[in-house]
Amino acid sequence: MASRPVPDHVPPELIHNIGLIESPEFLAAPHDFMAALHDRCPPIFWSTGTQSAGWNLIKHEDAFFMLRSAEYFTNKGGTPFPRDPANPFRLLPVEADPPEHRQFRNVLDPMLSPQGILRLEHTIRKLANDLIDEVEAKGECQFDEAFGRPLPVSIFLDLMGLPQDMRDTFVEWAVDLLHATDPAVAGRAYWAICGYLEGAIEDKRKRPDDGAMSRIINGQIDGEPMSAQDVFGFTVFLFIAGLDTVFATLNNMWLWLAQNPAKRREIIARPDDIMAINEELLRRFAVTFSGRTLLKDIEMRGVRMKAGDKVMSILPACNFDPEVFPNPLSVDFDRKRKPILSFAGGVHSCMGAHLARLEIRIGLQEWLRRIPDFELKPGFTAEFRPGGVVGPEHLPLVW
Amino acid sequence: MPHITYVAHDGASQTLDITAGENVMHGALYNGVEGIVGECGGALACATCHCYIDAAWVDKVGGPASDAERDMLGSAGAEVKPESRLACQIVVSDALDGLVVHMPDRQF
């Protein structure tokens, strides 16, 4: 894929081909790479990378400004995801702007609020323990396959009101869609997912329950039932948004836990501080980026950007802004609490953030309770995969 | 249902019935009250549901519910006062029927 040409209004000194997402330097140690951007680059620069062409923001303050200023920065058409021209659905709520956006959020926010997800706590704890049961006695596992992938998939099925016997099929679809290097494989998975979800939506119309899919079907926008296209776009979006991000986050955290026995012991010794521990790990191991398109010209830190420019906040780099989080790469559970950008911010702040926090918290608690000591399989070196969700592809552990 | 009065920075007020057990931030968001953003949804992770408890209610509502709320208030956009709270941390109950909260001039 060729880079887009650099527009004339971009000063040459602000053009940096940093190699985000795809360069060997990034893939060797992506979080170190993103932390180092604060030394290598100006706070706002134009990246010429094939995947990240456009303005890049790395300051905590600037990312929040972008995320909170919907009057300047739109999400419309902002998600690089294939769509059937015959069914040009929007991914919802992420591709809607305010004020319409809030109505879509109101459909599921009560279910996904901190109080709403508490009803899932018991189920998640059981699922986590079932997965650990399968590997504990073996003394080793491929963490990604044994835990990182199936845990969020199972929880997604439960949340949507879909049958658990679809777990392995969904895992396969998710792997093919999000990780296949062959576009034909990803395409087949995409059509399989769409076909299945269309059937499931029909089924829920006939037999409603209290799951997320039924809530979406019964959701109202401006007092009218949501259109069939919006129901579909909402459902597909939940599948894409929830699975890979938690997967990558778990893999990142367990890669670090395997190499940091003293920190593992500290986590085990401080059960009452698990919320703060979870938040610090989420800060340190953020996995994604947030892109917008400028609706009108704007100047930030003296940099003039124009309507139509793409702008992307490198959220993990913003979590490493030394002005906000001193000594940013060190994991310190006693840091003064500040807003982290791992779930973005503003009106599009991740709607699954509480669920993700709960999944990860329970994952940490149950895994460390049952397998407190583990390490990387000897000879293993982590390989990160190129793409918009940052995490190691495989993670073999032994104990 | 307990009723809660939200007073905007310009003095306009709205009184709403909020289900007991819900929090004051959700009460605003689900009813379209401007002035409370609540972007993190109540995870004590954003400080955008900052409000001032009306003087008549300060003793009953009390100060920050946790160190995390106290820390997070430090990131609030508007002036933090002794009666500042994060609305997501105030659970509506019959005891708080009639509560009045004032919104700051901005949330970030």
C-alpha cells in the first residue's frame, strides 16, 4: 500500500516516518517504542506510515482535546473496516456523532455500567476457573489459546445471549478475521460472522431475552425502533470491539507478569488494592489508537491542521506522557490516580470499559490464586503482530 | 422515587425522579441533563461528572467516598471546592430524596 501524499500545508520539519504499527523497531517492543516517541518526535507531527498517515498526537492533553471536541473531530466513516456496498452499515455507536450518538449509547450503557455488569461477575469467575482447570495440571499452556482468546469470547456470547457451544467457532472466526495475513481468509470469516449474526438477530426477534442483542433490537432512536441496518451495525461492532482488545491486553499483561515475579508477589500480597493495580496495568499496556477526521481548520500547539486531515491519537504514548505520569514505563501501583487513555475518552469513551476491567481483574485474581508462579517457555521471544491492536501473537507459559 | 435537583452553572434547574440505587451521574445522563459528562461511565477514571453538593446537603452526602475519588477530583476541569464530589460516586437513596447538586462551569 502506498502512502498518501503529504498535503502542502504540512511543514517538512513536522514530517516523521516513525514506522508505527509495522516497522521492526515497533514490533520488537511496541510499548517501549511508543514511550520513546516523546524523546524522538515533536508533540504533534505528520506521520507518513502506510497505516498511520496523517497527524499523530502523543500528549495526554492533546488526545483528550481531540476526543472531547466532536465539533472539530468527527468519527464518521472513521473505522477502517470492510463493508458490503449493498449493505453500507455504520458500526455503532462508534461511527455516530453527538447528539445521535448518546441515544445509541443509552441502549446498552445501563447493561454495561459498573452496576450492570456485576451480574456477570459470577459467570466470568466460573469461566476463568473452567479455563484454568484445563491447563493447571499440565504445567504449561499457550496462554493466548488457553485463556486470552476464549475468556472474552465466552463472555461476549453470554452478554449477547448466544449459546456457549459457539465458542470455538467464534474463536476461529475472530482469529481469521483479525489475524489472518491472507485477505481471502479474513474475508471468508467476515462473511461467516455476518451471516451468523443476521440469523441470530432474526432468532432474537422471535424469541427475545434480556441479553444485549435483544436490547439492541428493541432499542429506540428518536422514539422509533432502530433500523435493521443499525441493529446489524451495532451487533457487528460489539463483536469486533470486544474480542481483540481484551485478548491483546491479557497477553501483554501476562507476558510482563511472567517476567516480573516480584510484581506478581506484590499483586498477590495486596488483594485490597486490586482496582488500583488493574488501572496501572491498563495504563502501562494500552493496546489501541483513536482516529478522527477534522471537520474544520484548527491550530494546536502552533501546528495548523486543515479540514479533511486525518488525526490519530497514539493512546499508549499518551499514557506514557512524562508530564502526567512521571517515569512512565515503570509499573507503580501507588501512582496518584489520573485519567488514563486506554479506553479513549470523550463521548466515544469505550462502552465496554467496565466489562473489560472486570474481565481483567477476575483474570488476574483467579490466575494468580491458582498459578502464582509461572514464566515464559525457555527460548521463547515474543513477536508482536502488526496492526491496530498491540499485543504478542503467541505466549507459551510454563510453571 | 427520590427526586434530585440539578442546577446548571447559569442557575437553571431541573428536578428529576431517579431510581434508588442509581447514581447521580447516570440520573443526569439518562435524562439528558447538560453539564454532567460522565465519559468514563462511573469507573472513577475521568473526573467529568464533577458537581458541588448544595450547602444544605453537604453533611448528609459527605465527602469523597474513597481515596480514588479524592485523587480523581484533582483532575477536574473546574475549581475543586470542599463540597466537590464526583456524581458517579453518589448513590441515590430515599435518604437523599430532595438532594440538590450544582454543576460547575465546565467538566474539562
